[in-house]
Amino acid sequence: MTKLNPKIFRGFSIRGIVGDDFDSSGMKQMAEGIGRWFNKNRCDRLVIGYDVRKSSPELHSILSEGLLSTGIDVIDIGFVPTPLLNFATDYYRASGGIMVTASHNPPEYNGLKIRSDRTVYGDDLHNIYTLISSSENVGKRGYYEKQNPLDVYVNALLQHASVDRLLRVVVDGGNGANGQVVPPILRRLGFEVIELFCDLNGDFPSRDPDPTALNATYPLAQKVLETKSDIGLAFDGDGDRVIAVDELGQTVLGDYLLMLLTANAIENEATKKVVYEVLCSRAVPDYIVSKGGEAFPAASGYAFVHNVMMASGAQLGGEMSGHFFLLDDIFRFDDAILATVKILSLLSTKDKSLSQLIVELPHYFSSPEYRLDCPDDVKAKVVAQMREEYLNKGFSLEEIDGVGIDFGGTWALIRQSNTQPKISLRFESKISNERMREVKSFFFEKLKEVYWEYNLTFPDISD
């Protein structure tokens, strides 16, 4: 019997546990549904690739066969990081691209990221699911070819580099797709590269495949300090996210890296419009405006950031989690490797260390992002109940993504995850760390009551 849980069709990707949520037959059905969806949209040529997960090669082969059976021409670029899949989709002028990956999810997960000129998400993903059961006969088989776009991609990246001084860089590949790709690129730029967890292993034994997870950057920080490096870079499982560690071993999340890129872009007149996601510090839009730019908020998720960029005409955008968009005629999607080249180029032109550059940026009193387990069929209800609680008390709400509550110079954000059965929270204050912690404490007390109403266990939370 085919296994295919409809709940794996999430906000902007397909992700589930292999063997539990879907099996090989389920992947074949998904591939056929995707092929039919692209056919209906008059698209007939797709680029496909896969990540390091142990289930990926087999699922990739099934995906290819399923697409071909619906008349789709397939350009197979094999094992690649997601940024290379996105580049290749545009380079080969394909109608779209499909990556076999579960991104930063645990190793037992896998799935698909699907794109056309933008990410396929929301209603389109659900339309794909409805097409799975179609018996439509296309009457012909698609054409298959293999390609390797790596050299072209690297040459395009090198055009965006401007190196004034050489840096010592630790690259933490997290056992994922970028471990074999990024170090050679940085060495071509003349940087000294120290590799950490750059061996490929789909079980992700060295650390969480999400570099923003609790303590995930600890080994990287230790290696940076041990080797007296200028910067450390940590990538996620499929290589489309990057965060940093400065020379003092301090983690630098995507929102602060976005501010560095913003200052550089505006000073060089590359763009004045910058998109940021709602999980970013409130310092980000304030800083963009202070530099003479325009700040555009977006819901959390790279697909939503991209959509706001396309609507606004912005060429720079990013997320706290480490997705970065630096758009031009060649790079039309988010690309953590391009962002890496830009960040290292910027740092190499400064006579200050990364920690010195970061300390010059505005800092508010922020909590980490808390990601609490919450079943998929309940998480929206939990967020809605918290919304009603504070709406009825007369607080000002922001509802770009989930609910942001303004307590007067201090904010709480609660939203449901697009990719996992979790809710996400973050707290921040312009006033003081004590005020931020106070708001967090009474907000969690109320949230605990809501959890209990649904017979859910509220986790023990410590910073």
C-alpha cells in the first residue's frame, strides 16, 4: 500500500519522515502530480538535484522517472547544494527546478523544494496533491540529460568577489552539501580555509543540521578561537543558509549579517530597498532607514521574502535563520554561497574585525528564537488563542506572520512553523534586558495555560 500523508504538503515545501509519512510509491505519485502541475502551467523542462540524506539518491531516481513519465524533460545535475540547483534552473533556462531535500530537518526526514520563477508554495502545493490521483495521459515521454553546472556557477560567484586582504576562515559544513563545495571556492579567492564537519554524512552526526539550533555553533566557535581565525561560517543541511561566528567566538545570526550587507549595498548604490523577515531584530528596519534605505517586512520563510522582493523591486533581502537574497540577472534566488562570498569580500576590505563591525550596529535586547513542539492540527489554534488574549486587552498587534504584540518598546512574536509541528517565539525590547525577560515570563505563563487546555506538555525553557 502506498504511503503518502497529505500533511507533508507544508507551507512552501514537502517534508515528512521517510517510511512513515511517505515511501517510494508515494514519491512516484508526488512526481507524477508535480509533472501534471507543470504541464498544466505549460512548463515542460525541469532541473532536478538532491542533497546528502541517505534516502535522497533513491528518491531522486524515482522523482526523475515520475517526471519523465508525464512528458517533462529532465536535466539531472545530481548531488548538489540547493543554491546550485537554483542557479542551474536559471542558467539552463528551465521552467523550474526540484530539489530532493528536507533542508535542516533531522536525518529521518526528506522531501521536495519546488520552484518555477519563484517558490511553489501554498495553494499550488495543494493543487499538486490533488493532481496525484489524476489519470491524465500525456502520450509521450520526456527527454533525460545529465549536466554539471558547478564550474559555470563558481565562475559566476568569483565575479562577485572583491578581496583586499586574506582571511583565515573556518567552514563548518555540518556534514551537509556545502562541505565539499564551499572550501575550494574560498581557496580560489586566496583565503586560508580550515574545514570542520565537511565530510558528507546524511546522518548529520556532528551537529544539528540547523546551524541556529541550540549549541549548534559551539564546535565552530571553539575551532575559530583555537585557530585564531577571522570568521567561522556554519551552513545548514542543504546548503542554502549560512550564519557566522566572529573572531571572539560569538554567533552572528542572519539579521546582523543582513545589516552589514545593507550598509555595503547602500553605500555602493547597489540598492536602497531591503526586505527583512519578521523574526529579525527590530533594529534591522531601523538601521535600513537610518542608512537612507527603504525597509520592507515579510512573513518568515524564504518564499515570502522572495515574493516581497519581487513586488517591491528590492535586490537585497534576508532572514535571521541565514537565508540571503542578492538578486541580479544571474542570481535570481536566495544563495548562501553567494552571501558568503559577499560577506568575506566586505570583511576583507575593512580594517576592523567582524566583532568590531557588529558592535557598531544598533543592538536591542533580544531573546533567542524559541521553537516549541506543537502538533500541526493544534498550532494554529494556539496562536489564534494568544492573539485573542492580547487583542481583547487592547494591545497593538502586527499580523504579517503570526502575531506580534507591542507592549510599549518591548515586543513578543508568536507564529506557527511552516516546516515542522512547532510554534516559534521571539522577544525583544528597546528598554532593557530585564523588561524583555519580564515580558517573556508572563507571556510564557499565559501560553502554558493554553497548552494545558489542549492537553499538551509545556516544555521547560531556559536561555
